[in-house]
Amino acid sequence: MEPIALAVIGGTGVYALAQLDDVTTVQVDTPYGAPSGPIRIGSLGGQRVAFLARHGEGHSIPPHKINYRANIAALKQLGVARVLALNTVGGISENWGPQVLGCPDQLIDYTWGRISTFCEEAGSEVLHVDFGHPYTPALRAQVLAAAARAGVSVVDGGCYGATQGPRLETNAEVERLRRDGCDLVGMTGMPEAGLAREAGLDYACLAIVANWAAGCAGDEEITMAEVLANVAVASAGLPAIVSELVNQ
Ligand code: HPA
């Protein structure tokens, strides 16, 4: 069988990959437990593509309860080498407004209490992986080139602040993120990216901006309805990007 050209991990509001055809569903078990749900493997752009909904297909798993290790290990067990992570985020910097798609090149990890490494169990090999560039530069370049060919605009570069959630941030927390240099904020960027690096997978993030982060656009309440509506609009270009990406 053809190898899987790309795995896509969907975030809030993206529970399936549109235009994925001839889908077979696999349940994978890993030494770290079960992933967030079944992995759907189908065809897109003439290549085999796998899709996993990070929060479960009914969005039942909050960010701090996701078994990130099982998700990454399951994809690795399927022979996946490249992962495109879709992360729904709040925008902080001017060019990261609602409905924007962006491909960050840096991150800062503010999460806590999550199992963040495969070096957890006694006796497992201790790895100190290089993480200076947390997203695989070559895959980022391919994502940006694919988006350009697909005619979908994607912001190139930015710093992802990974917060604990599941609550949204206070205005002051977002101000601190801004001072730290974060352009966007989400709850699922870590430990996923670090685990992918430990597992030797190429990994890039395509962030989908759902809302202005707390306090960045007046003092309007951020609602789930707004988040989902903006994600739905911004997601329209995803199949075209993936279709280009799998062919390079
Ligand atoms: N903060 C953190 N995570 C998010 C946000 C936010 O404002 N919007 C969507 N995911």
C-alpha cells in the first residue's frame, strides 16, 4: 500500500478533513494508551492522507486531558513522517485577526502538568532533542508554498503562546504574552510539537485564528459561537492547501 504522505491533526472546529475520499477508519493502540479517536485514512490530492481529531470527534477531550503521546505515537506507528497540526487560536498581533490562517515559526510553552516527553518511564532513553526551531523549517516552507499555489493567504511566521486552558486568558495574561513576543495564543500547541520532535516526525502548525485574544479588541466577551463561525470560514481553504502539500 502507498505510504501516508501526510497526517493532519484537527483542532477545535475541525473534526474531519473535507474532501478526504475513500476513507478507511483505523483504531490504533499505543504503549501510551489510545489516541483521541479513530484515525481516518483516505485520499486527497491523489495521495494517502491521515486525519485525527485532537479533541475527539465530538470535542469531548479538553486540551489538558489530550493524550498527546498516544496521538503522536499512533501516527508514527502508521508510518507517518509529516504532520500538519491545525490549531485554533486567539490572535494577539495586528496581522493575526479572526479568520486568518498562519504558520508560526516559534513557540513559548506556558502549559503545566502535561506529560510532555516520551522519556517519562523509568528506563526509557533520555533525549535532549534540539528544539530551537520547534516547527520543521522544511515543512513550514512546503506549507507556505502549497498555500501560495492554492491561492490561500497564510501569515508566514509568528510566535505561538501555548497556555493551559481550558478557560480563556485574562486580559493581563494576554498582555504578558504580547510582552513576551507571542503573536497568537492557543491551548494545544504543546506538548504536541515537542513530542513530534522526539518522535522524529516533521511537524508544522497551521494556526486558525478564531477570535481576538482577551482584551485585544475592546472588552467583548469571546463566545464559542464566534470561535466556531470564524474557524468554519477560515477552514475553507484547508483542503486546497493539503492537496498541494501532499504533492511536494
Ligand atoms: N486563547 C487560547 N486558545 C484559544 C483562543 C484564545 O483566545 N481562541 C481559540 N483558542
